Amino acid sequence: MGRSRNPRRERGAAEAVVEQVDGGLAELIPDRERARGWTLLIDGAPQSYVDLDDPAYLSFEYQRRLGHVIDLAAPAGKPIHAVHLGGGAFTLARYVAATRPRSTQQIVERDAALVQLVRRALPLDAGARIRVRSVDARAGLAKVPDGWADLIVADVFSGARTPAHLTSTEFLDEVRRALKPGGLYAANLADGPPLAHVRGQIATAAARFGELALVADPTVLRGKRFGNAVLVAGDLPLPVAELTRRAASDPHPGRVEHGRALTDFTGGALPVTDAAAVASPAPPPSVFR
């Protein structure tokens, strides 16, 4: 949930691209400060930022934090198998391709019209090993072979809310099935006070994974404002020290919670099942102003 850019700004010959897609009105807004930088908005909510000249550049705060997880998922430069649930403008898949050449990736993005728009306006590198499926995230995950993925990233929003069926223990059972032993799961969570959604998602992940960490702006963790938190889960010890160092050095420094502190933060929240799952809360209108 980054800040929106002024859709009236134009730079050189670049002009905004506005099209109706399945999920609403999509706008690709050129960045006047970066020659081939673009922001994707859906119904006014910022979804992704891409710099076609520098796909390793991550502008949005939460995407930088997911980038740290990608960097720490394997030794530097080593190719990985990655699954991206939610495509947006394919920002994180481009990042993996740029920083880990020869990686094999799958993007699952149900909005077929959005996929077509992004492919046309912001084409992927022809040499990137990226497959895009235009299906529901959980249905697409079900097609990933057992133990295939080194990393699964969930960044799925419909109308600025994560769908309920992507918040449950049953969903995480599918994530675990598709992950290799020692693989990582990372999810972009959006919530505001009293942080009931984030606490429930931590409890849900704790029911399926042995190791957890949460990265967010301290003001979000204190329940002072609506924002994003990145949940990281796996069964092997997480690179908490390095993740903490990287998050603290971001332009908007983040804090990492793990271990007992994260358990205490959860505050007794219970795991979410399919039967009880609800979509994440809608952000207040002021978030995108």
C-alpha cells in the first residue's frame, strides 16, 4: 500500500495508460524522475511500481521488505524456484529474475485483463523464466508440484482486501505442500488498529510453521495507523539478524518481531480456518491520499 502518484504528471512522450480490467480501473502512471518507471493503480489504490531499466529497484516499502526475504532465501545470486500469488505489475518476479538469473518462477494472477495489460505495456524480459497463470491464487497454487518451490510470496488483494480463502490454515496446508523442505513463505498483510487480522494471521502461520518473523513500520505494529506488515514463515531458523539489519536500513525503517516477542504480540489470537475466514479489513480512504 504505497503512496499514489499524481496521474496528471507526464514526462516526455510517456503518458498514463488507463484501462478497465477485471478488478477495476487500472492506471499505469509514468514516473517523471525515472525514465522507465511506472506505478500501477487499481481503482486509485497503488498496487505496484516497476522500473523497466532497473527491475532490482523496489519503490514501495512493503516490496522492499519482501525483497529482503528474496535476498535471504538462498545464497546471493543462486537461482531459485519461486511462486508469486498475486501478480500486479510482476514487480517481485522481475526482481528475482534480475538478482537471481536462471531462476524459474510462476506468477498466479486471476485478473486476466490486467495480465494482458502488463504484458503489453510493461513487457517481461524475453529471457526470464516466468510463467503466468490467470487463475485464482489458491487454484493456481494447487497446480504447483509437491516440494517444488524455494519461496512462495502471497501478495493478493481484491478491492484492496486479501480474500478470505487465502487467510486460513487450509490455505497454508497447500503452501507447505508446494514448498521444498527448508523453503520460505512470505505474505504481505495489510491491517490497522486493533490489528486483529495480522494477529490472526500470525497465529494461523504458527499452527503450520515452526519459525516466524514479522516486519513492519513500528507505528503500524503499535496500532497507530493502517499499513503493511510482511510475515515470513519456515521450518528452519530464519535469518532474523540480517533481516533486522536490512529492515532497519530502509528509507522507512522497519522493525522485526520474532520468538517470544512475536508470540506476545499475537495476544492469544486463534488460527483461522476456512469455515471462519474473512477478508482482510478495507483500508481507510485517507491511506491513498
